[in-house]
Amino acid sequence: MKSFNRFVFVIISLIIVSFIIIFTCALFIIDSMSVKKYTLDLVEGTYQSHIYIPVKINDTILPFIFDTGATCSIISRELALKTGLSAEWTSFWKISRFSEKVRYDTIAFTNKEISIGMLKTNAIFAIEGYKGYLIDDNDYKQLNFTIIGMDIIDRFYWLFNFEDNTLTISNKGITIHKLQDDQILTLSYHSDSKSTSMDINIDGELLQNVEFDTGFSVPFEALKKTKNIDIVFSKSDFEALTSKNYDLKAIYMPTNFGRAFIIDSMQLNDITMQGILAFEHNDFSQTFISVDFIRRFRMMYIDSKNKKIHLYISPSDTTRHNRRDLQIFRRAVQNYDEDTSDLPSSITDLW
């Protein structure tokens, strides 16, 4: 009798264990089937160095700017009409983020399913508004602009590979295949905000509410050549950064809005970046990291669940993005007056 009971116990135990294994495997299979992950090619854009991704609305595919500095996803009225989007109700948007100037834009909201590759999502589009604070009003009215903002970005995981110009999107996270010599700049953005503002330690000074803005690009022209700014500092942040007998190791070029700086090296958190082109803006109340700085990196991974952005850089990236020439130029002019208008051609050619 005891042996029979022992046999029954073993059988029941095996059934229970088998059920647990089958149930676990089923959950794993179901979870794996629920993972949506795919890779698509980035598209060529028309405005500066922004990151453009293909978005399908009805039967039309449009290049959208990937913009971590935008709260919502928007499209111009002209393009909205062409793609069949219709307004449901209207409102007004007060714009006064960067300066004292205030503009009211008419906004029409529409809830419409869109597709990014195989990913389908609903988005709210501002039909007649644009975060074009640095664009002249007359120019902005003529732009057919399209922007993917944080209302969509914060729902998924995004891996940009700038080397092969691809984007991988997932709703469950993405495995990163890093290079052996990769350095990783990890930035945490605030979870209570609909933009990617963050606190960053720059050369030992903690700067708060720095905006990580992939929709922000600032060209700077000097000596008849244009280069793009990596970081735009607010006046207060720049004063805090340089107030403690800090040797910036930089030259500057004055403009009507502030000073442009060519900096040999700068440490952001635990990563040292070389050849930084920065700007101290007189009217900005916030510091911005631009898309041109982000383009220096090999990959960018946005972990929306943990509110982290990982930037992957290898030693070859600095040379590939022509930042060492800024260092060479800075060193060549350091013996001259800060007025760079009369530099010899042997030095201006380095710029």
C-alpha cells in the first residue's frame, strides 16, 4: 500500500512539474509572439542634420523628424490635407519657450492611425503649429514639416545605427551588439516630463534640466564656412561652468547672440569628448544638446522604460566626424588675437 501511495505521489508530482514547465513555456512563447521588433532604413531629410524616419499615413509615406525635444507629434496643414487627415477640434498653442517673443499658432487635433514600418500607433497631430523657434516666421510658413515627438517616442525602444543608417524599433527592449572598444555615454532623462530634460555633469559641474533635443540643430558660420554647434549653453549654465577658475582651453568667436567656443575636450558624465563646438547664448534659459552632437556617435539607444539614453562611441568616431580639425584650428589661432577676421589663409583653411 505504501509503495502504491509513493507511486501515486510520484505520478502526481511529475504531472504538476510537467504542467508548470508547459505553462512556463507557453507564457514564454506568448510573450515572444507579443514582441514587435523590426529594422527599417532611415531616410534622407531636407533640413540640416536632423534624423528622419519613414512614417506612413494612409497610403502616403513621409519623412518625419525624430524629435526628443517635441512634446507631441505634428504635421503641417498642407501635408495633413494631402494625406487625408481631418481635424476634430481646434485650439491655440502659446509659444514662448526660448525667448520673450510669444506666438500663437492655430492647432487642429486629429486622432489617426499611422505606421512606422510595421508598427501601428495612434498619434495626435498639431496641424498648423511648429516648434520652429529658431526659424523665421516667413520661412516656417513655407515648410512642409513633420515631427515625431515624445508622445510616440516614449512608448517604444529605439536603436539608431548611424553607421548603416538604420533604425530598430521594439516594444520589449533591444539587445545591443557593442564593439569591443565602445565607450558608452549614458544619460537619464526626467520621467515626469514630456521632453528629454536631464541633469548632466560637465567637467565637474552639475547642470540641471539640460535638454537632449534631436530636433535641435544650430549652424554657425565663420570664416565663410559653416559648422554645426554641438552644445548650446544658457548664459547662467556657462557662467556656472567657468566660474571656479576653470581653464576652458578654448578660443571664442563673438556674435550678436553670444559667443561660439572651440573646446579641446570636455567631460560629460564619465566620457571625454574631443573637439567640441559650443555656444553661449545670451537669451536662452536652458542648455541644449543638439542633434549634431548626437550624430558624432555610432549608435543611439533610447530605453523608454527606464528613461535612459545610451550613446555608443568608438575612438574612430571623433575623426570620422571631423572634430579633431576643431582642435587643430583652436591650437593654430591661440597665439593670435581673439578677433579671427584677419587670420592667414594657412589657418583659416583649417576651419
